[in-house]
Amino acid sequence: MLQVLTTITQKGQVTLPKKFRDKLGIKPYQRVKIEQAKGYLKISPTIDILQLAGKFKAPRGKSALKSRQELEKNYSID
């Protein structure tokens, strides 16, 4: 288990050491999830929906654009 000591700034910020960021694949400006557990904090990388753009293809014969257009055409706030 990797361990390091770090300091919390006067603004409440903490720096994640490079070896942890590299090991978890955390990139600059990426959001992370912080959870409180019994006596410790758990920090996990998250996936932004924009990171998923282009990674998936619509099923054969289906179009995400057509689905969106249908949704917008039939959507109303009542």
C-alpha cells in the first residue's frame, strides 16, 4: 500500500502526489469523488460523460441523432 504525508492548505486544499495520480490515471482538471468512511476519506477518479464521447456506436439501424430529434419534437413541459 502506498502512503505519503501531505499538508492541507489554509484553503482546505490537498495535493494528490504524482505517483497516485499516475497509478489511478487521474489527469489535470479531472473531477474526483471523495467519500467519508469510518475514520478515513476515499478518493476515486470519476468519468466525465464528455470523456465517453466517440467511444460507443449506436446499434445497427439506430441513430442517436434521430432519437434526440424525436425526443425534442415530442417533449413538452406541462
